[in-house]
Amino acid sequence: MCVCPGPRRIGIPVRSSSLPLFSDAMPAPTQLFFPLIRNCELSRIYGTACYCHHKHLCCPSPYIPQSRLRYTPHPAYATFCRPKENWWQYTQGRRYASTPQKFYLTPPQVNSILKANEYSFKVPEFDGKNVSSVLGFDSNQLPANAPIEDRRSAATCLQTRGMLLGVFDGHAGCACSQAVSERLFYYIAVSLLPHETLLEIENAVESGRALLPILQWHKHPNDYFSKEASKLYFNSLRTYWQELIDLNTGESTDIDVKEALINAFKRLDNDISLEAQVGDPNSFLNYLVLRVAFSGATACVAHVDGVDLHVANTGDSRAMLGVQEEDGSWSAVTLSNDHNAQNERELERLKLEHPKNEAKSVVKQDRLLGLLMPFRAFGDVKFKWSIDLQKRVIESGPDQLNDNEYTKFIPPNYHTPPYLTAEPEVTYHRLRPQDKFLVLATDGLWETMHRQDVVRIVGEYLTGMHHQQPIAVGGYKVTLGQMHGLLTERRTKMSSVFEDQNAATHLIRHAVGNNEFGTVDHERLSKMLSLPEELARMYRDDITIIVVQFNSHVVGAYQNQE
Amino acid sequence: MNFYRLLSIIGKQRTSPGWQNWSSARSSASAAEAHSTTLPTQAQVVICGGGIMGTSVAYHLSKMGWKDIVLLEQGRLAAGSTRFCAGILSTARHLTIEQKMADYSNKLYQQLEQETGIQTGYIRTGSIFLAQTQDRLISLKRINSRLNVIGIPSEIISPRKVAELHPLLNVHDLVGAMHVPEDAVVSSADVALALASAASQNGVQIYDRTTILHVLVKKGQVAGVETDKGQIECQYFVNCAGQWAYELGLSNEEPVSIPLHACEHFYLLTRPLETPLQSNTPTIVDADGRIYIRNWQGGILSGGFEKNPKPIFTEGKNQLEIQNLQEDWDHFEPLLSSLLRRMPELETLEIMKLVNCPETFTPDMRCIMGESPAVQGYFVLAGMNSAGLSFGGGAGKYLAEWIVHGYPSENVWGLDLKRFGALQSSRTFLRHRVMEVMPLIYDLKVPRWDFQTGRQLRTSPLYDRLDAQGARWMEKHGFERPKYFVPPDKDLLALEQSKTFYKPDWFDIVESEVKCCKEAVCVIDMSSFTKFEITSTGDQALEILQYLFSNDVDVPVGHIVHTGMLNEGGGYENDCSIARLNKRSFFMISPTDQQVHCWAWLKKHMPKDSNLLLEDVTWKYTALNLIGPRAVDVLSELSYAPMTPDHFPSLFCKEMSVGYANGIRVMSMTHTGEPGFMLYIPIEYALHVYNEVMSVGQKYGIRNAGYYALRSLRIEKFFAFWGQDLNTLTTPLECGRESRVKLEKGMDFIGQDALLQQKQNGVYKRFTMFILDDHDTDLDLWPWWGEPIYRNGQYVGKTTSSAYSFSLERHVCLGFVHNFSEDTGEEQVVTADFINRGEYEIDIAGHRFQAKAKLYPVASLFTHKRRKDDVELTDLHGK
């Protein structure tokens, strides 16, 4: 276990300075790659109590914080930004943390924090009959980073059938996860479109007619799209479908969802990389594409169409299916493989992809090149580009980039790039009536809760009280008083369920507030949520959850048709 | 464990002769199979359902001399809800008709054992209704007043007295209670068996394990039933299928809508107490705690009506599933807590069983009886809202009378199947609505409550416009109607808090709407009214209307006639306004809830003549009521036509243009006695006309108003409304409407003979208006309806409606005054003199208020004028 705070996914063995990388125009104060807290002090303060969720964190020695920090927020993001990265605030934060806190949030305050980002969508019914195999979904996010680096997306494909849902875990900032969250579904949707539809869309663009809508987004008001890059992103996407049109041989072939997902992931990562290499005359955009490319994001995306469920995963987020057994109990079926050091096959793959002499250096301390936790990711061109290319882009890039120690830093033992890919692993599952829901979540959840608990908690939440074995008196001598006591106890246990109208919120409540007995402990929950931003990250990671509920009747009907 | 053995009737003698005709509910399965009877091929009446309703109808029909009756039960007799029923007979009901039914049942069951020799377990325990709050006590006092006047003893008692009557009760949180000493407990299954036995002795043939597949209908008339054991031809069919009545109704080729839906219902049985409870320990109803408690074999039986009911059988299920319903202790927890709070000593009492017995509920918490509007001879008795045992006897009697005589001896409009239409038959609607109805059984029933579920089903095209302007809505027959309009700056209490027996929070709002109706002009959307058009090629329309209506409808084209549609007894089946559109076409406006009933009545009496066309045009027209002295200005400005009384006399109808829209039926009447016009607008023009009226009306101070204002206006003008004041047992002569009856119109009409007789003999009740004298509107309880009227200290009748009159600045109650003989209690003739020479009091929840009786509206109302020095600057503001 690593007891040090610091950069989340990426540990950088730099000690002298941590310049605020991309300090300008960041959507939020992500300037700091390193919280300005000295490790040694913190370890003293928290001792063994400090539970660092990011075992992958690697800061060999304390560094000296710098005071020459600049802060010039871009107007568009001004509201997101709080100028806090200065020495004064650091000391404040430290004092705050080192004094034992008596301050607790009240239950309503806790609820307002937990519910701030919750979102629910119910698939509308038509003619009283719900024809979709998806009933709807609940999603939520709880930040640990400030700002949160996780992103989520959900959309219905309008030109094909099916619904797309995804969680994206960013690192080294949120630029990449943001870009992927806005763009990936378009790439997937386009990959799924039949040739004629692509032609129709292209013709419409060409002749200036209105375009067919491709996606119906289901967004929380906080889930923003970048307006500035919209045109750039569109052009890249258009190039993609133009290529798809050109590639088409004229024979209408059935589109394979798995292939489409893989192509979309790879293509988007490729576009991110290309855009950064080409640059943009607009300096804001130029800087944006660079930030996107130099930061990284994992992605876990589900595509549900009738009984066909595809999960495409890149990185260490996870998709978990909640299955209700005949006896009513819940079991978890994992539909994705984590791409990290715990996955033997990934280790194997990396070793195969690089010369033998790199076998020891390609994964060190459970990290890619000793630095990166996930073994697959979008962006992160530092792990993809050749050294030459990296240097060239940085030199020709804006000053902020040039001044930045992180971007300039070349990973050690960097001999045979690329070391990283965005290619997803796609799992197919044919839905059965007993498959009640799917949980997509970033590793922030899976680190704190066992998958079996996750599925049980969601399952019990979605089915209401029924999970508790019904009480039957049958033959036993039970008095009214005893029964009353028993029922009151059961109800108290249930009351936490009723606080939440959103399965994802409920899950977060458990993830953050569970005590050793597996029940939500308000005091613990309150403490965890009261942590100052600077400390929150040491106790937990960003958590993003989407819970998709399936319609067993529709799924059953599909089954019967065949 | 078969609960059947627990609650009902083990090891009692079953040897009455009547039992030979039908396979006993108690006989083992093999015995019943051996007893394979063949069904008769025809009968006069086929009754479906061997529960308490079916057996009661059979019992009463056979008592009335009808013998050719077959009763069919799909399972065993008394095996459905009847078998699981908690066995409490309670007469404390909110409606008088329900009180009467329960009272009759009580008396019937009491002597049933003697009559049939079958033990029914009838014990007169009495019941105590607890009040934890003052509002609950008011509600009990209102029931108490009504029980007393129909001869059911009851009294309001103190908590201390409650403790004396029941040894185990915690009374510390009570403010009072009502004691009804003659209420009883009884085994409902045994009652059903006793009724069946008696019916069987009277010749009714009973077959169990016989399932009715559907009812055969020929030419809109019951022709027979198709069962799994063959066909039976019959003239009358009675659907007493309980929670399956809905499904059975739909199974016909021509479906019969019987809107009801089942919910799970739980009660608890315990082992006996250490010192077993006396068998005559009173039944406790703790409505605030949502529970009832009765003694049961030395222990207790306690159940309740929870806030979060579990609807069941929405998709329609096989009856077999009733047996397998699960106990749900977690669901019962609030009720158990409530029970232990009420009787803390029960903590140590041992549980025997939690019983899950589904009960059937209806969309308005009243039971369903009567004849189907769609199929003649198809009768229904179902949807008892958990009071099947209490109503069983009385309801069976009324339905039997209905079948035999064509109408029951009491006014049962509130329970009539025809108050519903197909529009209440959606499964989703029923499922949602019963989830609201079931808790309502123990909720406080305050005046003017509205259902919250199943709303916005039928709306006027102006709904959104009105809603945006602050309309608060009520619902009638599925139609949304505005109650009043909350001004933007006004903040009303939350719905829960505005529930009151006292002055409501909208008082000022309605006052300003009424004032505006009197001084300027108001618009009320009255689109919900039922609208029919009757046309013919020749004089057929006129002839049938002359036969059906008591007034002379042979008036010049363009005239409107107010008239009653009477039954043979001269009572109002409907009260409507008929406009003669041309020589051969009439436009008929009736109350909203008449849509099904009136249609059925007309269809029943109209000759099958292809030249005579009856059309329901309710949905085709939006109706706007322009009330007030300036209505004439608004309308003439919009139509460029003179609208003064010279050109447009009262009760006149003309098609004209309003704004750009042509073909608007304008009628000079307002249903309130105020000057103004009703506009019947083809719906596509509704928004246009409304917008025009509002914009032109601005300078005349126009504003929106709602039904509460309308109600206040019509009641202070002594206007009776059908369904509230008038019913099938009231005649025009009894409510001072001789002028609307043309006995000598040269043509016979239905009810003519009865009216002629009544004219000769005098009336036995008289519709009277009461103005409350010493009633403080701010501080006293408000009258609602159903309050007893006392004349010189003697009970003479009940009110039917009430409202605050903003002109008289007094409460006005309308109601009927009888003249009961002091010696015999018989009804005697009521003369104007009798009315005028009396001191009156109205009893509101036990408090009597002095009232002035009037037989005619107060004249000064018609000449209301604002004095010059009362004019303020604010009068210049737009309303």
C-alpha cells in the first residue's frame, strides 16, 4: 500500500518542481498534478489511517512546492475555477486537516452532495408497451479530484437501434475524458450506420441540407459539451464517415457491432493523436487538442440493442451484470476485463509487443513503464508517440506546453513506442430474463466494493424490500412484541434505500459510507464527504456509476420469439 | 394450513333440508365430483357468484316471490373474499344510503340463525371509533348526527368512557370517540351459507364449481350464459363476481364496464389472551392509526388500511391464486406498530397468522350496483370497498327490488353502475386509483376533497391556458373542471393543510370571483356538461321528447326549455335544458355525470326508428359560461349584433359568429340565475373564442372563475342541481318547479300520472332553502351536505347542498323538509304553511344553528347595486 498523495494514475519521479501544466484555460483548476502537500508531513498526520486508494501512486520522495504559480482562467470556464493553488491555501488546508475535525454534515447536507450529479432516464413507453429491452438508467458521479476527471455519457442511437452508455476515467486532467465522452458515441454510431445512411448524411452536408440526427443524448445539466471544438470534432468525424463510404464495396454487409466498436475506439484515438500533431490555427483550440492528447482516459462502453449486449472496454473501468437467480439471490457476472497489471493476459500482451530486453521495464511496480496504471487508454501520447514526435510537437507548441515538466518528461526505458493502445476488448452477452441490470463504473467504485456486494446492493435496491427473506410465522411461537422488534429492525435497515431515488446514488452511498458490517454508517459517510478537496483524493477516487435496468418482459419476449 | 378451518365454521351441524340441492361447500372434493349435477337449460335469473352478494340477491329475489333462479359459483360457496372477511358489521358510514344498507344487514343477520337454523356467529358487540385529533372527532360527530336521525343509536363519548368499555385500550392520546352499541361481529361465510340455504329452500338452484365463461347478449338484452358445463337461457343476469366482476364484464361480446380493482388486505390473528377476551368486547376502529381490532376466539383480529396498498390481479388472475397469497409482515409493520401503541399489553400475545385477503375497491369508494347501460337485464352488485359484509343484506335487497320492480325503494344514484362509463375502465386507471381509494377508507374525509390519481383524462382544449392562469382543478366523470383561479400573488396552503371542516383558504379568492360575476363578467369553462343532439326526419324527435320530458318542448325554434326527465314515479331521472335548434332538431344539456345514465334512459325509451337520431356531442363542443351584467357588452362587441334583452331575450338560443368563428351556439342562460350567456363552441374554435372574449373583456373587467363561484351563485338563487339536490325519488312538485311541468300539454308523458296524483294529494317533502342565522363563517364549522334539519326540535330531513352566499353574507343550505307524524312517524303532507310556520335548526356535527326557511329565492339578490361612495380606485384596475 502506498501512503502518499499525489498524481493519480501517473506517478512521475520528478522532485524539483511541479509546474502547473496547462494552467491556462483549463476547465477547472487541474493545474496541479501534485497536490501541494508534502508527503512526509501527511504520512505523519495520517499515519496508517491514511488509506490511499491509488496503490499505483509512486512518489519516491517529497518535492518542494513552488510558489510561482500563474493563474489565468479562460472566461468560458471561469465559473469552474477557484484560485486555490497557492502556498497560503496549502497551509490552510494542512492546518485544517491536521486538527481533528468535530464537524459533521447533517443527513440532508450529505444527501445534497450525493445527489448533486444524479441523473435518471426512463425509456418512454409507446402504446403502453415498452418495446425497448432497456427500462432506463440511473447515473451519478462523486468527485474526489477537483475538478472531477471522470466523465459519463448516455445516448440512444437514432438511425440504428440500440442505446449507448459509457463511463470514462480521465488521468492527468480531464481534457481527454471530456473529449472522449463527447466524441466516442458519434464514432460508434457512425460505425454502425449502413452505407445508405452515411451517403444520405454526407449528401446532406454537401448540399447544405439538414442532417439526420444520429444520437439522442441523455445528459445531466453538468455534463457539458465543448462548443469551441465542435467544428473541429465534426470535421474529423466527417473524414471518418467519408472513408467509410469510400471503403464500402457496394455490397451491403451486415454491420458487426463488435467490429464497429473496435474501429470507433481506434479511430477516435487516432484522430485525437492526429489533431494534436496537426495543430489548429486557433490558439485556444490548438492548446485544447494538445491537452486532450497529452492527458488520458479509459473507457467502458455498453451497447444494448434488444437482447444483444456488447461491452467495449479500454482500461480499468468495469461492466458488471446483475443476475437474479431463481431463489431471488443476486450474482455478479463480469462483462469486461481490467487492463492493468492484475490481468495476466495484458502483461503477456505487453511483453509480446515489445522486445525481450524490455520485459522487465515495460511493466514496473504494476505500472506501464513504471508510470501508468491502466494498460490501455485514449490519449496519453507520451506513451504512444516516438520521442522525436513528442519533442517536435512540444517545441512547436504553445509556451505553456513547453514550460511544462510533465509534457517534456519522456518515460524511462522508452524504446519501442507505442506502449499504449486504445483498442478495446469487446465482450458480447445475450441478455436473458434473469439479467436485471448492468453496472458500468470507474475503478473508484470497484476499489471500495466487491463486485458481489455491488450487485447485491443494486439488486436489492431495484426490487425494493423483497430481497429480505419474507418473514413467515409458520409454526413458531412468536409474540406480537417480538415480531414488532424484528420488523422495526428490518425497516431501519431498509430506510437507507428509501433515501435514494437513484440506484447509482444508492451505490455511492454504500461505497463511501459502508462500515465493516456492510451497512451505511452516517458518521463515516459524513466524515468522508467533509474532507477538504485536497484530502478527498487520498481516501477515495472519483466515482462514476451508470446502472442500466433491463426490461425482463421484453427480453423474455425476444427469447420466446426464437 | 387451511385458514378456512380457522375463521369460519367447523363442526357445526349442516343438516338443513335446503342443503340437498347443492353440493356443500364443506363436502370433500371427491364428494362434490360424485355429485355431478346437470344444469337447467333455462331460468329467469342467473346469478354469478356464491359470496355474500350473490347469495343475498338470491335470498331477496326468492323472498319477493321470484323462484326461477340459478346461482352459479366457480369454486365453492362463500370461498372468495367472503370467506376471508374479518366479520365486522359496522353501520357508521359516510353516506346515508350506506348506513341504511348496513342497518338492514344488521337486522337481517341477527335473525338469520333463527330463520335458517344455521349458526352465523352473530354477536352484538358494538363498536367504538376512536378520534386522535379534533378533526377526526368532527368527522365522527357528523356521522353520529346522521346515524341518530335514521334511528341507529350512537353517541360521542369521552376517552375515559372508552377505557371503561374496552379493558386493553390505551386512551391517553384520544380526544374522544363514537360508540355504536348495536354493531356486531358475525361469520360472513356462515351468513352467506345461511342466505344460500334459505334461498335454496325458496327454490333457488345453486351450483358450485361451475364457471361462467361469458354472458350471451341478443339485441342489447341478456339472453343467457355460457358456462363450462353448458348453456343456460335467462332474462336476467346478476354479476356478483366480486373482484372478478371486471373480467367477467369484459368477457361479453358487448363488454360491460364494471370499474373495480383488488388490493391485498392484511389482518392478524392471535392466540387467546391469558384471560381470554369476552366475546362481546366491542370492535375498535382507530382510523387515525389506520387499524381495526375485534375480539376473535379470546384473542384479537386486527387489520387495517395502509397508506401504501398493494394492488393485485391487474392482469386478471385465476381465483385459485387467492389461496396462495403471501403474508407480508414488512408491509404490515406500520399497522402492527399502531396496534401495539393502541394496546400495549398485547406485546406478549402469541401470533397465530397474518391473513392476506384481497378486497375490491372502486374508483370513488362507493359500491357498484344496478343495471348495465349497455345490456338490458345485466345487473351488477360488486366493488364493496371492504364493507361487503356490512352492505351485503341491504345491497342485495335493493338490487332485488331493482330487478323485480325496475327501481329500488331508496335513492341509490351514488352507487349506480351508470355513474361510471367505459372511461373509468382502463386497468391502469383502476390500478392507480384504488391505490388512492384504499387508504382513503381511514383518511379523514373533509369537504371538497378531490382524487389525485387518474386525473387529466378528459380536458377542455383550454386546459393549458386556464392552468397557466392559476386554475385549481376538480374532476367530474373524468373531466377536469376549474374550482377557482389562484391569483399570481396569492400563496395558498399546501393541499394537506387546506383540508378543513372550517373556512377554507380559498374563501377570498372565490369571493372576488363571485363579486366579478355580479358586477362585471366572468368566464367559466363548463365543457364537461353532457350534450346530446336529437334529430329526426319528421316529428319523431318532438314526439319522443314530449313523451320523455315533463315540460312542453314544442316551443318556437330558438327557445330553451328547462325540464325534467321523469320516471314513472314522477321523480327526476335527469334535469336538463333543451334548446330547439330547428323544427326537427334539439340540443340537450345535462349534468356531467349524466352522460351514461341519460344515454341509457333515452336509448331504452326511444323507438327503434332509423329516422330518429340521437348523438352524444359532448366532445364536440367547448362550453364557456359568460356570467355577469357586462357579458352582453363583451358579446355584442365580438359579434356586431345587438345582445340586449329586446333582441336576445332570456332562454333563447341562436347560432352566431363570435370573433372570426362562426356557428357558435349562444344561449341566454348561465345555470346560476345571473345574467349572461352560455357559448357552445365547436372545439377547434375554442381557443380563438376564449382569447377574443378575454381580450375584449379586459375593459369590462373580465376574469376567469371556477365552479366554486358558480356553486355559491346557484345555491343562493335556490337552484337545485340533479345528483346533489334532485334524484330519482324527488318530483318537480316537491321542489317548487310546477312551472316546469305542463300537465296539460296535450300529450302523455312519463310520470304524468304520478304528478297528477301528487298535485291532488299534496307533497310529502318540500325542497327548502335555509339561511343560517347565528353561524360565524370564520369560526364555526361549515355545513357541507347531509346535515340533519330540525323543525321545532323535531328531525324533518337533511340538507343536500350548501354554500356561502357572498351577497347575503350568510351560509345557505338547501334541503328537503318532511312532515313525520309525531305519533306514528309516518310521512304526512308538507304544505307551504307547514314550512313557513316553524323554527328551524341545522345540525352541523352535533351543533345546531338557527336557520330561516325560504321557499323562494331572496328577492333583494336580483337588485344588487354598488353604492356610489363604495367605489374605489382599485375598481379601475383590470381584474
